[in-house]
Amino acid sequence: MPGFHRGDYLLALPMMLLTLFALGVLLIDLLLDRSSKVINAWAAFAGLAFSAAAVHNIQRAFADQAARGEPSSPFFAFSGTLMVDRFAVFFFYLFLAAAAITILMSVRYLEVEDEHHGEYYALILFSVVGMMCMAAGNDLILLFIGLELMAVSTYILVGFLRRDRRSNEAALKYLLLGAFSSGIFAYGLSLLYGLAGSTNLQQISMALGNAMAPGKARVVPAVALVTTAAGLFFKIAAVPFHQWAPDAYEGAPTSITGFMSVAGKASAWALLLRIFLFALGPMRPLYVPILVFVAIATMTGGNLAALTQSNVKRLFAYSSIAHVGYIMLGLIAGTAFLPNPDGIRGILVYLLVYTFMNLGVFGVIASLRRRDIIGDELDDLNGLFFKAPTEAVLMLTFLLSLAGIPPLAGFYGKYFIFLALIESGHYALATLAVIYVAVSAYYYLRVANAMFMRTAGDRVPVTISPGMWAGLAITGAATVVIGIYPEPFLRMVNWSMHVAQNPTVAQLLR
Amino acid sequence: MRLTALYLFASFSDFQQGRGSVQMPENYVPAFIFIAVALAIPVVTLAIAKAVRPDNPFGTKLMPYECGVDPEGSARGRYTVRFYIVAILFVVFDVETIFLFPWAVQARTLKAFGFIEMMVFLAILIVGYIWIWKKGALEWV
């Protein structure tokens, strides 16, 4: 029954606040002159802080639930279309943190590019609203709208350097391929709706459970699965559908490349997990082979293509494709019918640590941008250690973490995923993944080699703004601290794994 | 490719050990459908179109359509990009009206709730309108 319910608005408050602040930024921007655009960044930052407070409020509701001794159950809003569970809260925090760090790193970069407009911050906030809908949607329509809100905001952000040909080209390619993949995804969703007669994820899960009963024809469910999966693989940039990623990553403003590669990717993964674990849960025997094929292709394609790149942004685009391959292994781990909880835990840990280390990498690349130097060729990193030692050491930390070297955060993501693979007996796949991790060390160390062992082409000092320092300090500290003392973070992930009443997931967590 | 084949072989035994022992061929059906559908869609649509459509080209029919008048000059002419902005703005406010219709029909049942929600929607669009106006997108010169 439509009407005002207080609970609905409390659950939607994080998104509503972000929308309000984004609209506010758009309006404030009209009143600001060129020199005071930094106020937009502060306003956007305030929006993120208020939204985080609202998320904390929801988190407290879960704590109350636990204090009353009740089993953790998700909160539903707007006739069950929005489902905020602990899983969603985890992703809310992740998106807000990624957006906040991106804003810290953006201000100076945009000033150098001479494209410092309020729309940039408004679009980041809007895309976070979309991501939240993707993480908390319990209805195909809301999930799809969230996906499009995120994607459309990102298309514009990719093309934000209006006078730069590469940025324009990247935005156009990303827009065309993104629209195409959304079409395929929507087609898959329409088939799911046709099978279930409902857009609610639980209903779809039940209908598919019946459709998967032995002795029934599985062609329509299989086609629905394949098209939905293809659309999702586009969004996470898995290999047969990855062609947009290197171009979009290379052409986009560097701060946005970082944002896309962590927040955009994490939100696509949240959506993928919602769909694959909840709606398509009963179809696990059918989708695991597809995932195996795509994961192998993704690790191979990403790692091998990254070896020969001379542009750093392109190199990290391929590296992020390779990471998608590893993350996918976490979903493959398990039996033919149930995912392994350690695998899902691994995915969440991986996304958490990847957010910090990859944002750090792109922060360093963004700080190399000067008036005459774009700073995204590998040669531009030459001798960075002699010009900006602290920054070079931070970059080395991020690189080693990405390669999964033990005392750093990146190790734990890979650890849980490989552990889950071995627990469920996928030895061949685990071996292959470890071989590719070794391959990836080559191209990460190539970047380190340029920074430490080559001499710089010029003597111009690297100037780093306070905002950038703050961003690098946060990402660097997180990368080191999660690696040395992972316990609170693992506890947070475990907390968010108490997901939902969905039969598949409930069984998984028992 | 060989690695893939190797893995497919290895994972076969995994699934056999797993609960329910799913049969190998059926297990990989979706992967094949996946490839087959991707290949089939363009081929089939083009083939069907070719088979079904009448094929009878003649001079007048192949001429570019220009409101029934004989075309003058090349269709590749340039026109100002301002039309594009106007068209986009039209689409936005066109969709707004489409959203207003179902609300108008249901306004009595939805009462204050529908009214307030609709006003929120309009307020967001008005912010967009102010933004467009201030940015000068509505000025023709």
C-alpha cells in the first residue's frame, strides 16, 4: 500500500541525502567564481559525511537487533524493493570511502586540467546513489535503475576533459559499449521476469528453483542466465567483454579512472553477487562452468596484455581486469550447488583492500600531471624516488600489495579466495591463478623499476597538494594496516556476511 | 586453449566428487549456448530479414526520403549542433510529462502521498531546469 512509512525513508536516507547534496552542489556551483570552486568539493564531502552518518544509523539498527537476541534479518523498504542488509551496509561504506578519497585526490588535478566544475562532484555523488541502489536493490527494476544511474554518471565523468580528444573518444566508446551491454542485461532481466512473473529477487529465486527441478527443459532459464551474465560481465570488465576498459581507463581523467576501477567495480560486483547468489542461486550448476571459462580467460587476457603496456593507466586497466579474474574464483569455489563461504568472504575482503590500493596507485599517477606533462606514460615515472621519495615508497607499497606480497593488504584478498578454491578441491584452477599472480609481479615490478632504478628525464620537482597527501596517507595506511592487523577488517566482513533469509545464502552461512 | 581444456578435464572430476554428481555434458550446455547464441543472433537476424523482405529496388525507391519532395543537394550537409541540445532538452521534459500522466490518473487514490512524491520529482527537474538556464543552453545565439 503506497503511503508514508517512516522506516522506508530511514533506509533510503543515505541515498536521499546524497541526492540532496548533489543537487545543492549543482546550484551552488552557479554562484561560485572560478577561484572558489573548491567549495564544491567541501559540499560534496559534507554530503558523503552525512550519508555515512545515515548508514551508521542503519548499522545501529542491526546492532539493536543483535542486542535483542533476534537473528539478523534485513530491513525492507518501499514494498520490498529496497532491501538493506548487512551486506548492503558494507558496500555503502565502501562506496562512500572510495568517493571521499577520490574527491580528496581530484581538486588539484582538476585545477591543473583547467576543468574544475561543480558538475564533477555532483556526478560523483549521483553515481554513488546509483551504486547504493545496486547494492541494496531487491527488485530487478531498482537494480537496473541503479546500474544506469551509476553508468550514465560515469560516462559523463570519463568525458569530463572536454578539450582532450582521448577523453572524448574514451567516453564515446564507453557509452556505446555500456549501452549495448545494458541492453543485453535488460534482455536477461526480462526473461527472468517472464520465468518468475515477478521482479522480486526472492520470487525469481523460487521460480528458478522450480524450473531447475530434474526432468524439465532448461533452455529458457539457460538463455536468461547467459544474457544476464553477459551484461554483468561487461560491467565488471571480464575478458570476452573487456574491450571498453583499457580505452575508457586511459582516456578518463586519472582521478575518475581510480574511482571507476574501485567503486564502479565494487558496485558491479555487489550487483553480480546479488543476482548470482540470490536470484540465480538455484542455477549454480549451470553458471559455474561459464564462470570457470570467463575467469580463466580474464586472468589470461588481463595479465598477458598488461605485460607489454607502456602507458601506466592502460597497464593498470589490464591489471584491474586480471583482478576481476581472481575475484571471480571466489564465486566458483564451492560445490556444484553451494558457494564456499570463504570464497564469498574472500570477494568482500578483496574488494575492500583493492579499493584502497588501487585508489592509491591512481592518486600517485594523478599527482604526476603537470601543465606540460600528462604523466601517464611509464617513462614519466622514471626516477620518481629521487624526486619524491615518500610518494615513490607509497607507490611501491601499493604495487607490492596488488601483487599480493604477504605483509600487505592485497595478500588477504587472494589468501581467502585461494583457500576457498583449495577447500572445495579446485586444485587446477588454484594452481593456474597462482601462476598468473607470479606473472603479474613482472609488470608491477616494471613500474617499480622505473621509479627506483632509472634516472629522471627532468628535474622538475613533483608538487603534491594537501588533499592528495591526505588521500595517499589514507590509502597507504589502509594498505599497510589491513595487511599487518587484518582482524578488525575481517570481523567487519564476517559481520556483513550475515546476509539474508534467502535459502541459498542462509544455507551457506549455517 | 590447452590450459582451458586441461582445466575442464580437471574440474570434471571435482564435480563428480561434489554433491549430486552433475553430469558433464549437461553441465557445459550453458557455456555452449552462450557461444551459440552470440554467433547466432547476427547471422539469424540478417538471414531472416534477407529471406522475408521483398527485394525490388528501383530508382525512385532508392532515393533519400525528404517529405515526398525530390531531394535537393546532399543529405550529408552540416547543420548546427544547437539542434542537438534542443532535442535532448525536449526528451528530458517530454519524459517528465509522461511521468505526470499516470500520477494524474491515480491522483485521487494516492492523495497527499502521491502529490508530495510528485512535487519532489518536479523539484529535482526544476533544479535541472535552473541549471540549464544558467548555463545558457536555452539561448539560441
